[in-house]
Amino acid sequence: MHVHQYWRSDPHSDPAHHLRLLSFAPRDAGASARKLLERAKARLDRLDFYPEPVDLSGVRIVVAPWLFRVPGFRRFRGYATRHLILLKHRSLNEDLVVHELCHVWQLQFNPLRVWLSYARPSTFARDRTGYRANRYEVEAHRAVELTRGPQSQRAMATQNTEAEQLLRERLAEVQCRLAELAKAPEPGAGIAFGKRIGDGTSEAISRRYDIGVGNSLRVTEEKLQRALAKLDEGSYGRCDNCGGAIGAGRLAVAPESALCTDCAR
């Protein structure tokens, strides 16, 4: 794979200006992209989803951030055609490339069915349930999960166990605080008639504060329950919106996150 750079006086006159290939040091740009594709192919070659292995002939990796600024594509991190894997960011994520190369593989054997399965409103809808249920999307996710090395699988299992313990501890804390807030006010704590103006002000402010805290805690409770459900589903660490990986840093700070940084904006 060759990386091309365009040095014209008016680069915007060349449509290729908008398709910038992976940018690394000039010495190893093509080799890095090709090696990444070969590693992804080696992983897919262990599967028997289709009669023949995926064919890398003519397949290229292209960084096209402009595509992912188009409404409907903003939530995605990658997009595949028969010969192109389009990425939103320049970072090399092997799992993402395996996912997109699996789509290339699907297109090599069932092009019409694949295109028709995605040419539906559910693909671009805010509710991602239909998109995640697409058989080809499910298959691509399976390809990533099934081809991870034993060491990666063990590390992930350990991380998930630790995450589950932390999530359950936080959920117990949140539910305990909600139970305390739900207790009936002490007798005489409410605002009574006949008192001087301002006598009940502090109680009213305190109650409003408690209501706000309660609403925030309920939102947190829902997020924690969703994260625990994702652990059961095997989708923890994957964005509910775009299906991409949620950054390790984001999960470390907010383990209940069900959306990646881009989709949460």
C-alpha cells in the first residue's frame, strides 16, 4: 500500500485532498498499514464465516475525517466499502480494522444483502437497537471477540471482573443514598402555616436540593445498571451508539460509561 501526498498550489482543487491516507513517518507508512491489514486478515482467516478467506487485493486503509462530520456518520469510527476501510482517526486500532475488514469480507460474498441490510433508517437513527441487531454488524463484532488472543482474553476477563465489582459497589452506594432520600421527613420538618415569613425557607431549599440529588442519583443508577447489563451481554467497553471501543481512560474515570467520548458529546 502506497501513501500519496499532494503538493498542488490549490490542494482543494484535487478531490484526493479530502482522502488522506494514514500519516506516519514516510519510511514506514505503507508497511505499517499493510502489516495491520495482514494481521487483521490472519485473525479472520481463523474463522469459517464464508467459503473463502478475505481477499486483500486492492484493499486500502484511508483516514477520512470529513466523512464522519456528515450527519448520520458522526457516530461511526469506521466505514467499509469493497476496497476501502475508512477511518475517523489516524490511530491504529487493530480491533477496529478487524471489524471493518470483516465487512469487506462480507461484501466480497454477499454485497447486495449487506448493502440492503444497512440501507435502512435504523442505521442512522438515534436509537441504535436496530443497528446493533443487524446480522452483519453482529457478525463483525463476533469476529473481533473470537479472534482475540488468549492473553488478551484473560486480561479482558480480569478487567471485567474488577469492573463488575466496582460497578456493584457503586450501585449499592447509590441505592443506599436513594433509600435515605426517600424516607419520610421528620415530624415538623415541613413548612407549616402560621409561621413567620422565612421560617420554612431553609426546609424548602433543603427539600429542593434533595429532589435534585435524587434525580441525579437515579440517572447514575440507570447508567450503572446498563453497564452491568453490558457485562452480561459481552459488550462492556463498546459504545452503545457507534459500536466502537470506549477508551480505557474514560472507563477508568467513569466505569459506567456506555458511550465513547465522541458519541457522548
